[in-house]
Amino acid sequence: MAHLTNPGPFHPSIPRPLHNLASAPAPAAAQPQVHDHGAAPANHNHDHLTSTTQLRTASPGASQPLMKSPSATHALIRGDRTAGMLTMSDDHVMMNQILATHAPDGRDVDVRPLLYLVEDILNRATEHVDFIIKGTQAQIEMEEKAQQANYIAMLEALTFTIDRIACELSYKALRGSDPHATTTAIFSFLSSYAWDAKLVLSLSAFALNYGEFWLLAQIYSTNQLAKSMAILKQLPSLLEHTAPLKPRFNALNTLIRTMMDVTRCVVEFKDLPSMYISPDAPALASAMTLIPTAVYWTIRSMVACATQISSLTSMGHEYGVSATESWELSTLAHKLQNIHEHLRKQLNFCYQHIEEKKDVDTFHMLLKLFDPNVAHIDNMKHLKALIYAGDDKLPLLDGATRRKVGLEVLRRRNVLLLISSLEFSGDELAILEQIYSDTRMHEAGMQSHYEVVWIPVVERSGVPLSEETRTRFEALRSSMPWYSVEDPFLIEKPVMRFIKEVWHFRTKPILVVLDPRGKVLSQNAIHMMWIWGSAAFPFTSYEEEKLWSKETWQLNLLIDGIDPLILDWIKDGKYIFLYGGDDMEWISKFVASARTVASAFGIPLEMVYVGKSNKREQVKKVAAIIKERKLSHCWEDPAMVWFFWTRLESMMFSKIQLGRADDLDPIVQGIKKLLSYGREGGWAVLSEGSNILVNGHSTTVLPTLVDYVEWRGNVAEKGFNLSFIEYHDQLHNVAHPCCRFEFLATTKAPESIRCPECHRVMEKHTAFVCCHDEQAIPDSLFAS
């Protein structure tokens, strides 16, 4: 591969580095002689660097001096190198020289496959140094990164260039040439390449020499050819004295690994997608101004490393480590580490910028994908965009079989996306499971109407998940009978943004309904699920309106299937008091007065304590006292109390969502009053069968019962029901208890709401509330 004409800025190429010849002992008459002719001959291009030298192998004669002794050459190398480090202190002048050589011709070289090969060589070589010093012959298994279809063709095109640089590194290192001049010569030879290509091609040339050195060191004891070549390089003698040279090898390894770090960084900058980041982006612009300096000092470090290796092969183990060499290697390593830290910092900023741009694009893609005016064949695009778009893993866990499955199981199915944080209360989950199981039981032998998929929203504060978060996630997932996302990190940031901004997820679980083509039927059907269960399928606004049209303000609506005993009382036509509060004194008076009135008028009366929407622990204590004193029936299961109030809140939310929150129909007014009364003091609802007679506050219901002698005279004429209602309304018109609704800051509250008592628009206040309840029910729409 030797070329003897038109050498360019380099000397005529030689198949392998010439320091091999200098290393082998030979008769004096056969020794090659090195002449330094300074500038290139006149027939060469005059714009080449004046430091370029020419190599001639001449027949020795009496007048020709023999090759310098090792000690003399050592002194020359050390002196030239030190002078180079000192005289090039002006970085500005130095970099102007380098920039003057840079004249890229626009060629695009994909250096990635080459870099994979170089990394493999240098990783094996640098690790092998450590193992030799430790006295082990273990083979290092490294990942084979260079198995790409295009790397062979790429190598064929670049082999000549790499070999030219490798020869130059070896020759100049052997001669002890000025390192800056050698580095500048390499830049001149690579002037037409981009910065990343200059760096990877130079590193490839260095790896070629360095890898050969350690390859021989690795196999010379078992391969005769390698043994003969190793003898020429004095490797057996060198490797017998590795311990004293360990500091030098450690310094070389540190510098080489830093060179690789900087090279990777520069290549990563080249590979940044231009569609997501422009050259004028601050982080990228800052890095691009530093990259020429980074490339220079990395190639300069290769020259220094090559000089160290050449000194070992030419002078053997007797060549010790001087303070100058140690200073040079450590200085270069420190300089490159600083450069790498700055480049890596800017690169991270670039990646952050790109990630933000990609997130915006993904968010806009989701907006277009879920545009209700765009028709799709099925729901697969939607599910892949939300959960996982790749085909390399199964993103779902089947709650029934506990096996991982793909998204195909949801193709052209009605899908209910259950979206929640990990703060999913046991009560909510238990009720949802019951509704889900009841639906599956009724659909036995038939294809279910819908599939449920749990999508966990977990903030990415760390990667991977903390042990506590992972345990909570797995515990929740294992308790769910439906499909769930296998890993919460599959849900990307733009998807979480879409869920929060478009589907208005805050902290409370929501249930987004997709039809078989991926169209959103409801952005949150959770309230419909709480009110009507699966009977609300397909959970559309139209279905919601239709279901409300069938409802009336009756006890059946409030109780539904929560307590079968109450349903029996309704069938028997009994009078029923639902009551709540946490004031035990008021409860005792209320129960006693209610029984007195029932006894006085001979009416069949049943009572049930259903607590209140907050102060869970206090409600449990009150329920225990009621049971102990046998005051009335009460719900001992906290889940029943939670579900009663959650259904009421869901009814209110449903009306708000439908724009019916201020309607004057009895259902809306009754729900508002109950939710308001449930916040403060006591309350009671009186019904005959399912027909609700009174929905009152503690300040009006108890006086109506206590003062029954005031209205008992009207019973004969008007009947018990009307007499009770009229007297209660008289007290109510005087008392006018204040009404209040509290919406969490994390929920979507209405702009305004009218009072159920006076129908005026209520004042809006900001409140901070603490109920001192460590085991409180989960945050609900109307929080305490």
C-alpha cells in the first residue's frame, strides 16, 4: 500500500509503522538512517506545514552515523515534547492555525460503525493492560457493536486514510517530533472532513497501532508468528517488567478512555436531529465553538500516547517514567476531562431541548389523533400512542391470567381507560371491582361489552422507580382483575400532559371511554359508573341524559344497591330516616325525638346512620357508639359510607358536566342540600317508602321533631306527611342554614354555582381545611 509520489502533507506511506524496524536489533551495516530534511522539497505544494518531514531509507556508509542510542533518543523525545507543550501556550494562535486547515468539502461520513470498532479495540486494549499487570490471561467479553451491514464498504473507502495517519503517528512518535506540528499535519491531511470525521479517523489510526501492540502482548506466548513479531518489538522483555510501568499504563488508560469519551460526545453532537434543534440553539452553539478545540486536544493526546508506546518499544522497560512525561499525560487527561464535562453538559441541555420538542410534537399528534372529526379503522393507533408504540415488548398485564399480553387483545373493542395515580383508595378499588365482577357475571358466556385498562400516572422523579413506589404500584396492579399497563414508565411525558390538559386528570381517578375505532365517547365516565354501574354503557353524554330522564328525587336514587335492608324497608312502605353528622349529643336527641314522634303517631319508622362525607375516623367512632347503645341501624363498613357520599358527589359532577348544575328540579336541589349539609353539623332525610318528604339540616329537623305538639293538631286534617313538611318548612324559612361547597384545587370546579336555598350565585372563597384525620377517605370532588 506504499505510495512514493504526491505524498501531500505526509511522507510516503509505508504498510506499517516504521518504529518496528527501529525496535529490532540488527547489524550496524543494515541499520536504516533517519534524515530530517525540514521543509518539503520544492516540487511539493508550498502551503503544506513547514514541519513536514521526509523519510529516506539509505544504504549506510562510513560517513553516515548510526541510529541514536536509546538514551539520546529519549532525551530528544522528552525535550521536543516539553518544548511543544510550552511554546504552544497561546491557545488562540494555536486554534487559528487549526481552523485555517479546516476546509470541509461537504462529504457526509457515517462514522458510527467505525467508532464502534475503535471503541471495541481500545476497550479491550485498555482493559487488557490491567489484566496483564495483575498476571491474568482472562479474555474480556465485550459487546460486538460493529456488526452493521454498511461498515465493510465504509472501511474500504477509508482504509488508505486511516493507514496514512497511523504511519504518521508511528513515525513522528519515533522521531520525537514536535507534537503540535504532528497534530497540525494530521489536520491538514484531513482538511476536507468534518470535525467528527477528523476525530474518529484519527482515533481509528491510533487504535490500529495501539491495538496491534496489545494484541501481540496477548497472544505472543501461544502463537509463533506473534512471538517473532513481539521479539522485534521487545515485548517479552517489556512484559516481564510490567510492575514498574504500571503508573504509565494507568495514565495511558485514563487518557485513552477520556479521548473516547470526548469522541463519543463530538459524534453525538453530529447526530443530533436537526428537525428538533437548530444550530443557533444556545447549548448547541456553545458546544460547536468548543468542538474544534476538543478535536485538537484529543488528537494531540493521541500523539502523546503514541509517543509513549514508541518509547517503550524502542527503548524497552529500561525507559523509565520521568516527571515531564507524567506531567504531560496528566495535564492532557485533565484538560480533556474538563472539555468533556463541558461538552457533556451542553449535550445534556441539547437532549433536554430535543426531548421537549419531541414531547410537543407527540402532544400535537395526540390532539390530531383524538380529533372527533377524524375517522379511523380501529383503535390501535390510539392505544399505541397512549401506551406503547413498539413491537418489542408486551405492554399489558392480564389481571385474570397474570400474563403479559399485547395491545391486540383490545383491537376493535370498547375500552375503558382507568387513569389514576398510585394514591388509589381501597374503597374505590373495591367498589370498581364489584361493579366489574357483577358485569362479567351477567355476561357469562357472552363477549363483554367493554375492556378496562389501568393507566398509572407516576411522576418521573427518578429512574428507576424507588422501591417504595415500585411496591405500591405492584400491589395495586396485582389487585386489579382487568388489564393494566405492565410498567408505569411506558406512559411517556406528553401522554401524561395530554391526560391532564385534555382529559382534565388531576388526582382523582377518571374513566375515559374509547369506542372500537378509538373515538372518545366520554372523557370521564367514572361518575356514571358510580351512579349506574355498567347500566350506563356505552357511557356517552346521550346515555347520561337518557338515564337522568328516568330518575326522580327518591330514596331509591340515593341508596341504589348499597344496603339491601333499606330496599326491603322501602318495599314495606316504612318511614325511613337517613341521618348523619358527628355530634353525638345531637344524634342522641334526634333518635330519641324521632322514636317519640313515631310512637305518638303510630307510624312504622326505621333509621340508619350514614355518617358524613368527611372525618372518617370520627364517623367510625360515632357508628360504634350507635351500635353499642342500639340507637339505630348504621353502616359499619366504611366503604358503604364512602360510596354513598361518592355517588352523591358523582351526581353533582354529572349535572355540572351536562350543564345542569343550576337547574331548579328537585334532584339537583336535593343533591346540593345533602352535600352542603353533610359538611357541617347534622342532617336528616325523611321518606315514606322511597318518596322523600324532608331533606333538612340539623337546625330544622330536630326542632320539628321536638315541637311535634305544635303541629300534631294538623295531622287529622292534613295527614302526618304534609303536617311534618309544613312545620319543617316554616322553621327552614326562618333558619336559612348557610350552604357551602368545597372543591379541591386539583378538580375542575364550575365557574359559578347557585345556592340551593335562596338560588343566588354563591360567593367564591379560598379555604385551607384540615380535619386531623390521618386515615381520611381519599380526596373526593368535594373535599373537606
